[in-house]
Amino acid sequence: MIDKYAVFVPNLTNRAENFTSGHRACQGCAEALAVRHVLKALGHDIVISNATGCMEIVSSPLPLTAWNVPWIHVTFENAGAVASGVAAGLKVLMRKGKIPEKRIVSVGMGGDGATTDIGLQALSGALERMHKDFLYVCFDNEAYMNTGIQRSSSTPYGAATTTSPAGKDSIGQHTWKKNMAAIAVAHDIPYVATACSSYPFDLQAKVIKAVESGGPAYLHVLSVCPTGWRIPSHLAIKYGRLAVETGVFPLYEVQDGKYRMTADIPKLRPVRDYLSGQGRFRHLTDTDIDIIQKRVTKEYDKLISLHKSNNG
Amino acid sequence: MGKRIGMEVSLMVSEAVKLADVDVIAAYPITPQTHIVEHLSELVADGHLNAEYICVESEHSAMSACAGSSAAGARTYTATSSQGLQLMSELLYVVSAMRMPIVMTVVNRTLSAPLSIWNDQSDIMANRDCGWIMIFAENGQESFDQTLCAFRIAEDRRVLLPVAVNMDGFILSHVIEPYQTVEEEIVEKFLPPFDPLYTLHPDRPVTMGAFAMPELFAETKMAHEIAIRDSYAVIREVWDHWGELTGRRYEPVEEYMTEGADTVFVTIGSYGELGMDVVDRLRAAGKKVGLVKIRLFRPFPYRDILNSLTKFENLLIVDRALSVGGVGGPLASEIKTALYRLEKRPNVFSFIAGLSGRDVPPEKFIEMYEEAMEGLKKNQWDEFTMVGVRQ
Ligand SMILES: Cc1ncc(C[n+]2csc(CCOP(=O)(O)OP(=O)(O)O)c2C)c(N)n1
Ligand code: SF4
Ligand SMILES: [Mg+2]
């Protein structure tokens, strides 16, 4: 049964590769994989505004490009604003009859740094303005990878990065991961979802829903980075699944304010399964892991109760 | 010809933007730019201007949104001042290097600290190397004219660069001046629809804003340099055409009462008006004084500056900004550079006056003149003088 499913489903997805091979992402990069899936689901009629970061750098060394769709990079902290300008420009040109009417989705994309830290203001402005046919995708690899694995506000508690190193007086990152999806939800936009490239069909389905919502929509995509997480490059998919199966990164969507869990996890695995084997967590003690377990369970339960009350 | 009426200069500028039929405006309010964007919002709200007005949450996003809309192929406008321009600074360099023909009014205002809303040109001078074409208007009518000319210059296929039209905050922006309207038919003749080379559209995908390695970076910079240098000829062509249509002629560098002058004031922006008044007074007192006004600051019009300034013995260059710890007045510094290769150079007296809106009445110009003449007698003067500063 599973076998049949596996053969059949890929045939239903868009075969076009608009984020083409030949880019310079590290081996096993699941952020590049996430971009590829998102682009498959988005199809042809899009314009991408990309923040500075790994995906921009690996894909656009002058005079080469990995993009088969219109794509622009301006700076690090403004993808939300650039995508707003694109949306407004296309809208008015169509209204004035200067280009033919057709639905073109303006897609902003950035890493967790570009989204949850330096670009949060520009993104908030864009979501608040309620641009139509507007989607923003955060590819969250939980640190500033492009500049050498520095912490961001999306780096999880306890992770060692080059600016939150573990040491005698430091557990590594000592703050909890910022809940960016909740911030997006607070803008009262029609669609927000979390996703992960280890669940490609769920990811693609959410992209399509996001576009169908009319926008603005926000997707937060956990994107495993073997280089920064210090894991072997062939284990990116596995760690993405573990993040979901342990409840560390729950998959859900929020449509018109209603929460719905989207992954069927009858019983969460212990977070230890996810943390062990990752170089960035290897200094954690049992006590540290207990603290993380408590927090994960609490946050997960919150989501479950939202899910239950919204779908009761 | 259109009617002649009185109007606040900020509103004239908004009218010019309306006549240009812009597609997208993305702006964030800051004194003294506010009246421009308020009036534009009104024009859009009342259906007089068919544009998208994006109420961005900062100037950084204003220029970022301008980048997006310009790249999508929309005629794009913004306006700012002071801290707003500084917040945009990162983007200024990017959009010029990406060859986006955005037009911006910079209503010149001082930079903090101390916070001050009043006029000087420290905002634009802090960004003088950002690769934009920079024009300084002298009065209200010119602020209007240059705004329309800016779209035509920026969008010319031989140029494709952003243009900043500078006008002194309050001194110009908030005063009511006589204004000669221009009929729409004239604007139609003058300003063709924006026809961009490449746009962000799925029918013809392009990649914009790729990064460059050292092997290519210098070439891209050189291309930018050549583009802005070559824009000089187009700027003159556009101003000449505007002159034919309206009778109002503009030159990169203009002289006033320089016949037989041995000494000239050199000004930029609204000091030009004051300078003419002062020159009239000094001439009446028998002094051989004239005025040279710099209208085009980028590309820096070296040839016009040399052609003009080498005719005089003494240059009294009046700046409205200070390069702290550096060269004194930015305009004086650039003019000195232009003169360097000459065998016989005029004497340069550099004055910094009117910082943060400090009133500069005609008497102050006359004091500058007297101070320079005094210096000449003693054959000794400072690298620059801060006019009227209490120490
Ligand atoms: C204003 C500014 N500050 C800092 C940088 C340096 N910088 C470039 S990319 C980057 C980190 C990107 O991190 P993230 O957004 O998480 O994307 P990733 O590379 O991890 O995919 C930083 C700090 C910059 N380009 N611009
Ligand atoms: S550093 Fe990480 S996110 Fe960046 S390209 Fe390599 S694997 Fe991908
Ligand atoms: Mg990152």
C-alpha cells in the first residue's frame, strides 16, 4: 500500500524545477529541498523577493542563476517590503491596463534571521497591509547559517552556535525559540502554517492553501541544515521527522484564526531522540534535556487544546 | 502656457508627481517632507491620481518597496528628509547599482543629534556617493519642474538611474510661491510612458540582484560610473526640451552678474535666490561680485565648473553641511578637487552657513565677502569658516 502511494503521489506534483540543480548549497541541505518543494507547489505565476542568506547566496552568483522564475534580491532585512512593492506594482499595472490581467503571487522569502530578527518589522508591515496574492515563506534553519552559524531568535534553547557557544558558564542559546508563527497569526491574516521539508506533500499542500487563501499568508518551514546542526549530511530528512515526531516542531495550520494540527502523531517521542546525535546539542546534560522536554510538552499541549477547541 | 498662481511648494511637487501619472508611491512621513506625501495621499484618495500608495512602516521599507515596484515595471516615487534618508541609506546604494529609475524628493533637513527638524543639507551630503543623480532646486517653480524632468531623465534607456531632487526644507517646502502650471498635453509630449528594459514578470523570468565575486564586482561598479557620467548629456537634453516647451531653461551650472566680476559666491539649492539679492546689493556698492549656482551635483559637472570658475580670482563657496573632522564643506571640497589640476587656481574661501535652519540673512553673505577680502589683504584665511557660530 505504502509502496503504491509513494510511486503515485510524486506523479501528481509539478515536474517543473524552478529552483534548478547546480546551485551551491551544501550536501544534504534541507533548506534547498524546502525551497524546491515550495516552488513546485507555487507553479509558474510568481515573483520571488529573496532576503540575503544561504538560499540567495547559493543560487545567484553573477552571471549565473538557479531561478527559472522572476526573482529579486535587494538586502537582508527587507524581503517583506520588496515583495509588497512587487505586489503593488503588479496590481496597479494591471489596473491601468499596462500589463494583462492575471493572478501573479508575490512571494517573499528569507531565513530565520531575515524573518524573525532583522526583517521582522518589514514583514509585520507587509502582513498588516493585507496585500492580496502575497505569501511570505520563512526557511528556518535555526541560525544565521550564511555568515557562519550565529544564533538567531529562532535558535532553540540549548543549541550551541558560534555566538551562543556552550561553555563553563553557558548552556549555549539561553533563550527559547521565538514563536514566529504566533506573531504572524496575531496579524489576523487568512492563512498561517508550519511545515517541514521532511513532509513534502504536507508542505506543498500548505503552499497551495496559502495561495488559495488570497493572502497575505505566512509559512514557517523548518529547514534542516546539516552544516549548522552538526549532523551527517544524509540525516537531514530524518532529523526533520524527529523534530515533528517529538513535538519540538509541531506541524499545524491556522486558517482564519482556527488552529488545526496537520501531522498525525498518536504519541510523541521523547525529545532526547531528536537532540541526541546533533552536534549543536551534544553538551546538554540530562537535567537540561528534562527542562527542554517540559517546555516542549507544555507548548505542544497548548496547540492540542487550541486544535480541540477550534475543531470541537 | 498654464496659469500663474500661488501655491505651497510641497503641493507643487505633489502636482508634478500627479502630472507624471506615477504608478506607485511608497513613503513614510517625516518633517519637512510631510506635506508632499499628505497631498499625494489625498490625490489618490480622491481619485485624481491612479496609483498605489503603500503606507510602509519605515523609510527603509519605503525604499525597499520602491525597489520592488520599480522592478515590476511601475513608475515609482518617494520623498523623505533627514533621518528618513539615513534609514534608507543602505538601499540608496542598492537601487542605483540595480539601475532602478526611482524618483525621490529629498526635502533637505539636518541630521540628529541634537534632534532638529530644520533645514540644512547634511542629509543628502552624507549620502553623496550613493550613485544617484542629484539635482538641487533653487525655488518653488524649479522644484516642480525638476520633479517632472527627473522622471524623464531617470527612465531614459540611456540612463536608468534613480534621481534625487533636493529642495531646502521649510525655506522652500513650506512657503507659498508663484507657480506656473503646465498643461497635461505638454507633459504628455515631454514624458513618454515608462518603458522598462526588464521587469519581474513570469512571462519573461529574470534574476535581479545577483551577487558578484571580486572578478566581476569592479566591472559592475565601472558600468555604474559610466552610466552616471554619461547621463550628463541626457540631463542637458531633457532640460533643453523642457525649456523649449515651457520657456524655463536650466543649466548644470548657472552664472548671475558675473560680467567683470573678480569674486563670486558659489551656492547650491535655495541660497541661489539669496545670492542674487546679495550680488545686487554689492554691485550697487560698486563691488565686482557675481554668483555661480550649482544645480547638478551628481554627476558632478566638472567641465562646466571649470569653464565658469576659472574666470574669477576668488570663490566664496557657501555650504549647508559640515563634514565633521574632515574637509569642512562638501561642496567646497569637491570644487577644490576639480580645480586641483589647474596651473593658476582661484582662491577658495569655504563657508558653512545655515546649519539646522540658522537664519542666514543677506547681511551674513556680505560679512562673508568682507571676511574674504580681509583675508586676502593679510594673505591668510582658514580652511573653512563656520558662519556666525558662537564659540
Ligand atoms: C544589514 C545586514 N546585516 C548583516 C548582514 C550579514 N548577513 C548576511 S546573511 C546573514 C544571516 C542569514 O541568516 P538567515 O536569515 O537565518 O538565513 P540562512 O543563511 O540561515 O539561510 C547575515 C547576518 C547583512 N547582509 N546585512
Ligand atoms: S549552511 Fe546549511 S542552510 Fe546553508 S546551504 Fe549549507 S546546509 Fe544549507
Ligand atoms: Mg537561518
